[in-house]
Amino acid sequence: MTTGTGGLPFATLIEAGQRAGELSTNLKPAQAARFLVNGLQGALFRCKVDRTSAALVDLEEIIFGLLLHPEGKGAARKAGPRRARPAR
């Protein structure tokens, strides 16, 4: 099932989400998988350095707000109450 994904588990999940109509088909699964892993690793590093969760909150809002929604169907996740950002 990893054909075309370079064996990336996230890429396989992204492909499945695209087939189910849950994720944008504008995404290249392998590229999106690398982006998610790189973004998460970078955000975790920033959280350690800054001693806040702000980087993870930013990553979550951008990923769920912009990238992971099918065309013309709105956001994949309903916007809930925003979490308060810790002071820097």
C-alpha cells in the first residue's frame, strides 16, 4: 500500500484520507508527510527552547486550518474555542 509514497507511513495515511475525501487532493502524499514530520520536529524543538507550547499550537492551527481539508467542503475540523497562548 506504500506505492509511490517512499514507504512513509504518514504518506500512506494521507493517501487513504484523499481516497476517502477527507483530505485535499492538492497535496502530494510523500511531500505532505515530510512536511508534517519536519514541522512537528521543529515545533517540538521550539517548545523545548521557548518553554511554551506556542509552536505546537501554531502548527496545529495551520495544518488543520489550511492544509487538511478537501476542496469545497470547508475545514476538516470545526474551529473550537482557541486555546490561550502561554506568555513568552
